[in-house]
Amino acid sequence: MPSDLSGGMIKRIALARAIALDPELLFLDEPTAGLDPDSSDSFVNLIQSLHQLLKLTVVMVTHDLDTLFALSSRIGVIADKKMIAIGTAREVTQVQHPFIQTYFRGGRGIRAMEVLPQANIQQHAIELASGAPHGK
């Protein structure tokens, strides 16, 4: 019965319905909200696999930094009722705006960036924590 489904199962069913007609574009709104960490990781892996296998462009709204950094090749940040940054995670985290400084350069942001594929991410995290500009 539908009432017996877990949150992760419901999200997988919704995702299956969304891709049933073979779209080129997939919109996700808080895809991992309400999931426990293991289910969240599993769902992120599923989205990554579908993105690669089906060549989907995924547009996602999320406040979950782990999901954002795991799935995003480009990030757009909205604050002050406008787009304040667009780019890679590295580019966005370098924007000198109070919202970005607080949101991305805080402890959670630095920990979440550990999933980024750059070889020098540890150095980048140290720079962010110290407030030093990238490459200095």
C-alpha cells in the first residue's frame, strides 16, 4: 500500500515517474529533504547514475550542501532577491558577498566541499577557513 512506503521509496517513485517519458531536463526541488543520511546518499548516487546514463540536465533547488556539491557542476546562488553568483563550486565560494561567506564558508560548507573532485580541495578548504583568497 502507498502508506507503507518509506520516504526514500516515495522519492524513487516520483523520480521514475519524472523520467518515464525520457526527458532531457529534470527539475528537482529539495531532492533529499526528509531522508536519513544513508537514504540521502543512495538517492544522490541514483541521480548521478541517471544523469550520466540518460544524459539528463538536472536543475535542482536545494539548501543541502552535501547534495549540492555532490551533484552540481554549476551553481547559481540567489540572495537579496537576485542572482548573486553563478559558476563552479570553487568560483561561487570565492564571491565576496555576506550570504556566501556565511553559507558556503562556514563549517558545514567546508565539510560538504570534501566531495568535490579537485585534487587540492584540502588546501582550498584551509584557505576558506582562514579567509585567504584562492591561490594566495
